[in-house]
Amino acid sequence: MLSKFLSTTAVVLAATQLVSAQTSTDCNPMEKTCPADPALGSTITVDFTKGKNDFFKAADGTTIKYDDTGAVFTINKETDAPTITSTKYIFFGKIDVEVQAAPGAGIVTSFVLQSDDLDEIDWEWIGNDEAQVQSNYFGKGDTTTYDRGAYHPVANPQSTVDTYSLEWTKDHVVWSINGNQVRELKYADAKSGTRFPQTPMQIKLGTWVAGGKDSPKGTVEWAGGYTDFSQAPFVAHYKSITIQDYSNGVSGAEKYVWADGSDGSYESINVVTGDGSSSSDTSSSSTATSTAKSTKTSEATSTKTSDSTKTTLSTATVSTTTSASGSSSTGSTASETATPSGNDDTEAGSSPSSSSSSAAAETSIPTTGGAFKTGISSAALGACLLVALML
């Protein structure tokens, strides 16, 4: 297999080039204040056999055609690197991509999740490796070690369409091929979580040249040799993609806001919903309201008898139950409808196809800390404070 022939030096150089080629950020929230990330907040399926979809934006210089095989990514020369990027982010989730990789030595087909602070999760195919696919990940753009990549058997990925999946939660990342798990990365295994990908990500699909005449030697070796452009075009086909945004367990997410001075942890990301509330705002508001209610109740209690105090406590308990029930729906799944665009068969303007529905996804949304924050009951906290004051 290709991986057996890699030298340590080649791996290091290849990894360096890959980071340079695929990872960049317009604004790193760990370094300065950045705009909020627009959230998908639901599940969307894009059928590329029916044309372009506005959920993805083409990179400058990218020309993509669409036919009954899907989105056609073509490389004719060394500078070609057709790429499309999602216009919205997911904050944990599941993605299934149907793809046929491009053939050719030095040609790389890639499916990448990437965040503003350079967390990254990848699938990558080498054009002349007909026996395997590579998985990889990065945390905060850290390239000080090169032991994150792994290879997985798959037959003839350049001539067959297979489904490659990523499921990403705060606890682990799982890579699967045609429904069969081939790798799992647990949070603790990525430098005790410090290099675990955990911040909102965009989805990038593309092809690029790693076997160019000026590419570093290690990169060329990793990519299977120099590219012979007399054999061009080199074509990859993306048939469809289904994306489910878990939104860190919060329903109705509209955007993801990084806390000032974020340390790059998922806890530093606030999920803002359609009504303008956020996971952190709800928690803070509940605490403040509870404190105010308990103060008023304790003042009233001090002037009453023991029996009336028992009545007050009973009333507080009923309120607590009602409030807790009312907040239990925060984990429900959101849905949305995609917007159509033009009518021809190129990226510049073509008919879209996507469906978006919470019912379409079979994977249940894991409830995480984000959902717990939005579900805190102010009455529950008030009741606890009341009981403490009465003792």
C-alpha cells in the first residue's frame, strides 16, 4: 500500500503542505473579536445531480459543472483547485457524502470540516491509490506532531461512488465508510482534549494538485508522485451530501457567537436562537430571576406563621414543576427549507436541489451542555434558595 512507502521526512513535509493548502482563516476568534458564525441549525440534503445549491459558495477561480453524476470538479492544470464551502456552520453534527474521487498521481480529492480557529476533520483521497482513503484531524492548527492521519481500506474509490461519513460530538469523532465505522477519535486522546476539534465548522469539498513540479518532495511522495498533465482532465464527482447540525444540543440555532477571549473550547461558544436568546444568556437570566424571587419570598415568609410558610413552600414547588416542564422542549430538532437559484448546468447559475428536515435524519441529536444551559429553571433555583433560607 502507498502508506508503507512513506518516510518520516515525507510525512512531515506532506503534512506541512496540506495545512498550508487547505487551512486558513479570515478571523481567528482566539486572537481577536470576530463576526458570529451563521448556524445551519437543522438538517439539509443537497442532491448535486440536480444542480447547484446556494448552501455552498464557490471559491474564486472555481468552475464546477453539474450533470447526472453530481457536481463535477475538474483539474486541467497545476493551478486548478476547484473548491466549494458551506455558507453556514455546524456545531457538532453528522455528515454523509457520496463521492467518486479524482484519479491521477498527485491529485487529491478532499472533504474537510474547518473552524475559524483551525480545528479540522478530514477525508482525503490520493488519485493513484486504488485501495485506501486517509482520515485526519487538527486542533487549533497545531502541526507540531504528524501522528494524526490514518489509512482505511476502500476498493477503487476513483471508479465507484461510496458514502463517507463523519459524526462529530463533544466526546468523539467517528469516521465511517458505507455505514461501517473505520475510526474513532475520543476527546481525551487528542492531547487531553486540547487538540480535539470542538468549535463551529464549515464544510469544504474540493480537489487540488499535490504533485506539482514545484511541490515539496515529501508532498509529492505522499500524493503518489508528480502529476502528468498530459493525462488531464482529472475529475471528481460529488453526488450528494447530507448535513445534520447538532447545535450543541440547542434547538433553533441561528448563529454561534464566540466569547471574548475564547480559549477555543466548545464551552466558550454561545448558541443564539431565533428569539434572540443564547445558551449563556438564558443561564444568567435564570439565575438572576431566581435570586430576586427567593429574596422577595424570604421577606414575605419572615412575617408569616409556620403554617403559612408551608403553604408558600407548596406553591413554590408547583411553580418549579411547571417551569421545568416548560423548558424541556429545548432539545427538539429544527428544520429549514433551502432557497433555489438559477437554471443552467454550471456553478455560475444552475438549478438547485436540497431538502431540509429534522425528520429526514435518522441520527438522534445528542443532548449536551448547551441544551442544559437553556433549560435551567429560574423557579427551580428560587425554590432551592427558599428552602435554604427556611432551614
